[in-house]
Amino acid sequence: MVDILGGRHLVTCKGATVEAEAALQNKVVALYFAAARCAPSRDFTPLLCDFYTALVAEARRPAPFEVVFVSADGSSQEMLAFMRELHGAWLALPFHDPYRQTLMFPSDWLLVQRPIRFSHGLLQLSGGFLSFHCPQDRARHGSVPGIPRECVCELRKRYNVTAIPKLVIVKQNGEVITNKGRKQIRERGLACFQDWVEAADIFQNFSV
């Protein structure tokens, strides 16, 4: 992941900045795509927090693991409030970082953060996502006022994230270990981390 985020800065829930390269060196990195207004995100985040705390914050020898939150929130204030309310002591891509909000959307999904009224009624789907199933619909509604089509995260595109929450586990070079991190944590708990660290081929000297 250092290869992808090298030269960039990450932020903590207290607003401090750190160099991504130093913070992520020789670690398994979990990219956490989520948003405060997404109910599944709010449901999973405390579980991820417990997982992170056991591996890193309270471990006798911290595991080589770091979470990088990639926010889908509507504002930097909303993002920071979400981090301070439910997140662990991990890092986040700054709200205004180009990697968080650039490029055209790669599929028929458009991120929405509020109800939108179309000619056929009011639409708001769980998790903050509105699905347009055909190119005509996407073309017709792709320019909803206040939701520019460009505001789709570059990292979402790279890792084909079409719904949140999503936990993508990656190696130092950005290669995906698994895009089912959320499911694995729910089903296997801490046991799944050993598989991740072995796949990442990094130095191991930690205890849980």
C-alpha cells in the first residue's frame, strides 16, 4: 500500500497528520470504505474497532496491521464526527485528498447522501447508494444537483468498490489479499489475520 499512498498524508481522529509511507511500512493494510449515514457501516465499525484494538492498540507486541478509512461522507465534519464516535485509533485519507474524490464513477452506482426527488417519486436506498440499472437512467440522472458525477473515489475505482461498507485487505504494493475482510472478521475473528499476514509476505513478530 506504500506504493499507492506513498508521498501522501493521512489523518488521525484527533486531526493530526502522518506520512503514509512511515505509517504503513511493513504492514498489512485494510482499506475501509464506509460512511456515517450508512447503517451497515455503523453496525460493522465497532466490530472492526474491537478487531483493531486486540491486534494493535492493546497487544503486547502490536501486529503489523493498519486501517485506512476512505470516507464516503458528505462533508469533512461528518467524516471527523464519525471517526471520533465509533472508529478505532486508525488512520484516514483526508476528506479533500484527490484519491478520495476524483474520476468518473466506474459502474451504474451513484453515491447519494440525501433523499432525491425524481419524476417518479422520492428515492433513498439503504447504505446511501442509488442504483441505475441502465445507461439511459444513468445518463438521465447522472447530473443530480449537489452530487457531481466526478465525486467518486479513485480508490473505489481501483478496488471495484460498488457498495459500502467494504473492507479491502491489501499488500504493500497495493495488490489485493481479499476484498471480503468484513465477512472474514465477522465469521473468523482474529484468526483471519494470520492468513492475511502470511499472504502479505511481511516480517512477523507480534502476539495476540
